[in-house]
Amino acid sequence: MQIKSYIQSNGERFLEELFSLVRIPSVSAKHEHKPDMEACARKWAEVLLSSGVDNARVMPSEGNPVVYAEKTLSPEAPTVLVYGHYDVMPPEPLELWKSEPFEPVIRDGRIWARGADDDKGQAMAQVKGFETALRLGLLACNVKFIIEGEEEIGSPSLEAFCVQHRELLKADVILVSDTSMVAPGIPSLTTGLRGLAYWEVELTGPNRDLHSGHFGGAVANPVYALCKLLSGILDDNGRITIPGFYDDVEDVSAAERAMIAKVPFDEDVYKASIGVDELFGETGYATLERNSCRPSFDICGIKGGYTGEGAKTVLPSKACAKVSCRLVPHQDHKKIERLFAEHLTRIAPASVKVKVTPLHGGQGYVCPIDLPAYKAAEKAVGIAFGARPLAIRRGGSIPIISTFEEVLGVKTVLMGFGLEENAIHSPNESFALDSFYKGIESVAEFYKEYK
């Protein structure tokens, strides 16, 4: 009860500290927000210091600054490294927001703002859970924090930072809150993440836009050629047609498929929530398998020609698309990058020139459920939410998690408190107050258990 009491007594202050961070538009994808990135890093250092760390500093990287902080109890005690990120997705389209994206409001028991969940709200749950355990004398381990500013663009600078500061970041386990739960009343711990490969594809036909009446029927249209190329990447059974793509895909064990089948899931509710009448995916797998432990291919955006008001009879010179693959553990994203580029170049017609540019990627990750830190997290979340959390894989990607394992040699426990309904990359992102406070409680209980 002392943990709940401390959180209740300090809940308003916790919110105000979160809001001070949310109000900073730390959008890493846009260069004009560079000053905001630096301001947000400094604010995080202030919050960490006020929460009880021994020291906190803003450190340079090849890109946006990294915030590092630590609390040392004893050289003999185990060390937890907490990871979070302070950058957020662009808020556009702005006209779809019901309130200003960077002016947080509380409505219907939820915090509404960009970053309310991803990842300022969840990272704040980590920091305030640490503070709660520290102030109540429950902390029995050393704690380090690393909060970066480039996760939403693939963490391009963090691997070099980890290599450079390997000794500084030395820990026994990494703790991350940047994932989601199954449902409000069904807590879960994420035991696996998919990897990612992401490209930009550009097709060029004629050396300029042409009059479609004078040239149509005689010159290949790059937009049509691009659509035809990309539509062939998936067959009618939802299988990816790139040669060699499935060479390293590990089949999900019967035991894990049985565990996934136990996750409460209503397909009709799922379809209704996203406004579709029918689902599509790889034949032979259930929906929760397709979106978590099987690979996928998506066209994330496509453009070419004239799309403005009115008519313009044009045969475009160029067509572009942003495409991605979600990968499963053991698939190497660099190998997949190469296979995709080679495949598209090989099958493209001679009437267009193809350029494939990898933008970013990362490996998948699996967490053993017999880790002492995982067991501590399982018990802690169970206490806070009143139910034992399910162990599930998630379809999203956090590329830096596999990098941590490779560079620092430690496993990560994914202890997230988000929900699908929080719309983390969409307009009207939100985070339930109940999830925020129970997240803080879970982290405090984790430190009570982990020794």
C-alpha cells in the first residue's frame, strides 16, 4: 500500500513533469526541430535529477543528444539500464486533432497529446517508478538511464554511442517501456519483436513529364510500372515472392502457437476497430500470428504525377514509394535489404530505371521468460494490474533492442503499458491515466522484487 499511497500523493506532480516534456515538439524527423530536441534532452536531465539520480548529463552523439543518468547504491549490487526515447512522430495531419498535439489535455480519463504514450508517458512511468522505489527505500539495485532522441527515425546514432560508451552503459539487464498490452484488463509482457527493413524506391521513365495525349500508349508510365512491380511482391496467399526471403525464417513452435491461441482476441471487434470488412494475410496462420511472428511487406506511401485540383493530362517522369518489411528473429535486415533491391532491379522492365535506397532497419528480438528480471517484471505487473501478465510477441520493431544485445551483451525486458487504442503514430494520441499510474506502480514493484 505504501507504493500506491506515494503515487497518489504525488500524482499531480508526476503529470506536470510529464506535461513539461510533452509541450516540447521534439520531432526527430524534421530538421527545423533540432533546437527542440536539445531543449527536450535538457528537460529530461532536470526531471531525472529531481527524481533522485546521483547525476544526469546531456551527452553528444553523431545525431541528437543522448541523456544519461545513474543512481549507484553499491558496486556489488546488480545494475538495471533503463532505455527510453524523447523524440516523437510528426503530428500531421494537424486538422484531425481534437486538441493541440503539443498542449496536453486530460479528457475522458486520458492524456491527449503527441508523446503522451510513445514514449514520453511510458518513459516517465519508468522514471517515476524508480523515484517511488527510491524514496520508499525499496531500491536494491543500481539504476542507469539512457534516453535517446532518434528512435522514431531508426536510432541511427545510438549504436556508435553504445560502442563508444560500452563501459558506462554496463548493466545486468535492460528495462524498456515502449510496448503495449493486450487490453486494459489484460496486462502482458512483450517477449519478442519483429525486425525491420525500409526502403525508398524510385522509378524513372522519360526525362521529363510528358503530354499523355502525345505520348500515352508509346512511352511506359513509371507510376503504372511501380504499381505493377510492388503488387507482385505479395502473392494471393500473402507470401512474399522475393527469392530467398524465407531462408532464415524460423517456424513458430507448436507450444508458442498454442500460447498465442490463448490470447483473448475477437476478430470481429478487431475488424470493426479499424473499419475493414475483411482481413488479409499469409495463408495458414491466425491473425495474431501474422502480425507478430511472421514477416510482412507493406507499401507505406506512394507518389507520382499530378494529384492536385482539377485535371492535368500528364505522363509522369518519376514515381516513388516508401516500402517496408517486418522481419522475424534470425532474418538479417541487411540481407533482406540486398535481396529486395536485387529482385526489383531484376524484374523491372527496360522501359524504366530503378533506384532502391535502404533508409533504416534492425534485427528482431526474443526475450527468455526464465530471466530473473523477467520474473520480477511478471510479478510486479501482476500486482499493479491485478492479473498475471501474458507473455506475447509483438509485431512492431525497436531496432536498438537487438543492438543492445549485440554491443552490450545483455538481454532486455519489455515492460510496456500502452494500448492499441492509444493511436501512438496517429492524430489524437492518448494515454489512459490509469495505465500511467499503474505503470509507475509496476516499475516500483519491479525494483522491490529485483535484487
